[in-house]
Amino acid sequence: MNQINKYFKRMFFMNISLLFVLIAISSFINCKGSYFGGYSVNPDTTYNSTIFYEIYDQDSTIHWYVHMYEGENWCYRHNRYEEVKNVRR
């Protein structure tokens, strides 16, 4: 019984150490800047969210709406209702 216990302990620690080594190796592969395994760790700031309609006001203010209706819409960037009008040029 004692030998079986030693065997399982040894196998457990071997598996844990192997897992640690594999994680360490995989974290250094494809590691350029803030990438981990080819995936970006930091959010991409060059593109904004795709769930919002991003509207620029005439004074270059950015507004985020989920639905675009003429009238009052909730702006998720400013956290308030804002009046939206369809202006054609």
C-alpha cells in the first residue's frame, strides 16, 4: 500500500512538472509584444467594438448606439439619451 502511494505521488508530481514545462514553452513560442501563442493579450485599440453604430457628430464627437432610430437613442459612450436626427447632405 505504501509503495502504491509513493507511485501515485511521484506520477502526480511528474505530471504537474510536465504541465508546467509545457506551459512555459508554449508561452515563449510566438511571443511578440503582448501576444501569447499567436493571440493578442491586450485589446485591439485600432478597431472599436462591432456591436455599436459609431456615429461622428458635426463637431467630431463620437457616439455609440446599438439601434439607430430617429428620435431619442441611448448613447453607450456617454451613458445618456441623445436626440438623433437624420440629416441628408
